[in-house]
Amino acid sequence: MTIATFPLRPSRRRCIALALCCWAALALTACEKNSPPKVGIHQAVKTFPSATVLKGLVSTKSGPIKAGEVTLSDAQHQLIAKAAITDGHYQLEVAAATPLPVILSSSAGGEALIAAIVDPSVSQYDLNPLTTAIAHKAQALGGYTRANMVVAAETMINAPDANKTSTGFRGDPTTQYGGWH
């Protein structure tokens, strides 16, 4: 006996047809051998658009480092450039098309200091214990990306969620609209 000759009400036929379609769809979906989708964010590799001069201050908790050396290396720890520290300051040039991230480092003053560079538009980078802590935290979060650097920097500072005191009051905030309303 077939379904066509079996007397069913139209609503029952629809239910049976729907159940058969769902079963067929489930069977076809279960038989597919697709690889699982890759999770992650594809991020384009940034580079320095032109030759860029990086400069900044090198200091420890006890103050600026008077002499030493700053090195710039890529993510694979290949040396890109070196610069001397003079009176706590360094300055070095990075060639155009150098891929980011790059890492500034110095062990002058007896303390290993680093700073990770993830943005080609910024050219001033200080090396100090705070930049070192931020770089280590970003690396622990999954690597030197802008998002990881922002999260790492936010976790390193001790700021309240909102300024709920009057110490930050600078006068009438609505003066641009004609004063208090």
C-alpha cells in the first residue's frame, strides 16, 4: 500500500511530508564531510609605509639609562636595527615595508626592557618597566596585536571605572551650549 492510496487527511499528509523532508535534510547534513570552520580573525599584515625614525626614552625605576644599546627585531627575533642610548634617549631608522609587529629591546641598566610596535603611525616608543609588562601581557594574550596591546595596557593601569569624585571637575561642562540648562 502506498501513501497515495492510503486515505489520509490533507493535514496528516503535510505532517508526514514535513517529517520526511526533515529526516532527509538531517541525513544529508550528517553525511557531509566538511572540515570544521576555522575560528579566528584574519588580520592583514601591516608594514611601515616608508622609512621611519623611531625614538624614545629608555629608563628603569631608578631613572633614565645613560648609555647602552637598543635593538629592533622582528617577531622571529631576527635583528633589524641597532641604536646607541645617549643620555637616556635612542633613535633608530626602520626601513620601508618592514612587517609589524617589531620589538624594541634593551638590557642596558641591568634590566631587560621591551616594547612591542604594532602600529606604523606611531614613532615615539619609550622602553621602561611598564612597556615591558604590557608587551609580556599582550604576548600572553595571544601575540602582539593591536587588540591584545590595548587589553594589556588597560589591565596595567589602576584607574577607577568612573570618576565619582569632584576632583576631576573642571567647571561647567555645558559652557559650549551656553551654560547650565
